[in-house]
Amino acid sequence: MKTHLCVVLLGVAIRVNLALSAAPPPEKLTPATFEEIKTRLTLTGDELAWQKVHWRDGFFEGLLEAQAADKPLFYWIYEGDPRGYC
Amino acid sequence: MKSRRFVCNDPRVRQLLEQFIPTADNPQQYRLVKSTRAEQALEYRLLYHALMQTGFRRGLEDSWHVQGMYVITPSGKLLAGGNRPMNVESALADMRKGLEAYAAMPRAERLLARAPHSRTDRMFPDRQPPRPPDGGLVLRSTARGLDVEFVHEQSDLAPDFYHIDRLWYTREEAMQFLPSVLRPGATTQVTGPVLDGLAQLYLMAQGAGSHFEIEHLKERQLGSEVIATNGHAVSLRLTGRVVSEADNDVIRKKYRADLLGYLTYNTAEQRFTRFDLLAYGKHNVPASQTKSGTPASMPLGILFTLNPTNVNDRQPPRKLALYRWVKLKAAQPGAAEQ
């Protein structure tokens, strides 16, 4: 029952987010528009799915673990660190 | 979802990543290597050699201009990869190609002869990674353009993209959000580096300059008012406005933002348990990022919240090196050089 409720609420949240992103944003920031603008800026689970992976900080941290685990590095380099730019 | 994160948000990519050590990096720290000792460090040599095999050879030699996703062995050999961060199929193909090549390599070729020393093989063995100030306030900022008309869809300023960063305040700085008396109706003005640093480093879209000079801040005001108390919980409202304008060779940005925020401070725990501050207003858009090819302005929002606990959120502010310049105190010794 709880799972079903969570799925329904998640579906509603996604629909609200999609509907908001298609509509023009509020003209002004006021107490009345605060929550809508905040919702538009709040990152969704889909947008943050990459955070389910533990990205090591920098080549050397990755190298230490890659050598110990005998695995290749999947190395993502981007100006300013890719984890900030989406 | 057209986010640049598209590749790493893809479930197939995330599943394949289990066979790798996923690593994120920023070229800036290598760009600052000036000494022969650092250049000869295993950390630098291995990476430089691997990236010289990419299409960024010239950029690397000139100024460490390099980006992309690559499969690299612990021994420093480049196996696959490229700079197509929004192309999932390409990333998947590179990952599979890299795994096949790795599996086919003799152990002595794919691994270093000895394990790297966790300190002495670093470029800067005595440098400590920057840490947030003890007892301070750690916020995450999320910036997103909300225009649905003018900006072309591949622009960083389109709503499908976002930019996240961290903001560190010392405890002393964080306390400036609180009036001296925590009773309903009590007010204070947030001034000095706490507001100026926020405006100079964070209240802007990405690109075309990293920071405003103080003289670029045409208006800046932020007030804090206690709106309610409930036991140890003190609820506050922040209201204000920042207008910034710069148009020179270093920075070309204009942002007129209203500020509104809701905070909760717990007097028993002596910490903020809620921090939701919004900046919202019109920001200029360069012609290169508009559908029409002419300059425009668009709604840009920036949300500051308490930093989440995900391991990937444990990152220092990107502009920490500029903290001293704007007189924010959270930059620690050594951080400015990083």
C-alpha cells in the first residue's frame, strides 16, 4: 500500500515538474511565486541519477583504487569539474 | 532530458560503470603545476601521457585545455574515449571497447609495477584538500535559466541544463544572517563580504567571466527578519535585491535579481536546519546562445540550500581560490593556490 502511494505521489510530482517546465516562468519573485520557482530549480531524481555513482575526486584518487582493484578508470575531465555542469 | 549529465544518468552507462573506477576531474589543478618536481610526479606524468593520446594534444601542451570521457588503465594507457558528453551510444561503445582492450592486456601492461604511494606520488604531497570551515555553513547552489523562448536548446542557459556549486561560510559569517535578538520582528541587514561575496561569485550565469568586481554591484541589499519562534526553532525571512552589471574584456554580464529566502535556525543545536534562499531575475544572454542570434535577457534562478549528504556533494566551492579576493574567510591556507 505504501509503495503504491509512493509511486502515485512520484508520478504526480513528475507531472507537476513537466507541466511547470513547459509553462512560462513567473515574472517576479514574491512569497506567492517562491515555491514554484524553487520547484523549477530543484533537481529531480532523474537529473541526479549520476549521483548514484561514487565519482572519485581527481585522477590520483581514481588511480589508487584502479590499481588496487585491477580495473580501468572511466575518467571524465571537464573545466571546473564535470559534476557541477549539466 | 537533454542534460549534459545524460550520459551518466543513463542506466546502461551506470551499470557498465561498475566495471570501472569512475573518476571526475578538473584540468585547473594540472594547469597550476609549475615545478619540475610536480611535473615528474607519477600523478602528473601518467595523466599527461594518457591525455596526449587524445584529440586535445595541442590544447594540453598550450594550457591544459582538455575535456571528455576516457578509459585509462592504471598504468596510464588510453584505451578509448572522446569528447561527446551528450552522446550515450558513443559513450557506451567507448566503455565496451575499453573493457575489451583492458581484458586483453597482460596484467604487467595494464597495471603499474608497484602500487602508487598515496602521498609521495602526488603532484603536491604536502597539500591538504580544502575542507569546509568547522562549525560553518555549507550550501549548495543550483542555477538554471528558465527561458523557454529565446535561448537555443543546446545552450547552457536552457532550462534542460543546470549548474551546481558549493558556498562555504565560516560560523562567524553564517551568524550574520541572524538578528542580535531572536524574537519575532527583530531584523538585521546582511552586509559586507557575506553579501558581496555571494553576489560577486555566485549570482550570475556561467560563461563570459567568472566574477564581478565590487564596482559592478550597482545595488545590493539583504535583510533578515525573525518571523516566528517555536521552542528552539527560529524562523527567518530574507528579502533583498542585487543588481550587477559588467561589460569589459573580462566579464560581460548583467543580472537584476530579487532575493527571497526562508531559514530556520535551531538555537539548541546552534545550526541552520533550513536554508532556502532564492535569487531570481533577468540575466543577459549573449547572441551566440539565442535562437535569433541577437542578444536577449532571460529569467535566471539560483537556489541556495543546505548541502546534501551524497558523496558527490562533498566538493569545495569552484571559486574557492577567489574567496580571499572577495574577503570571504572560508578559504584555508593553501586553498587559494589550488
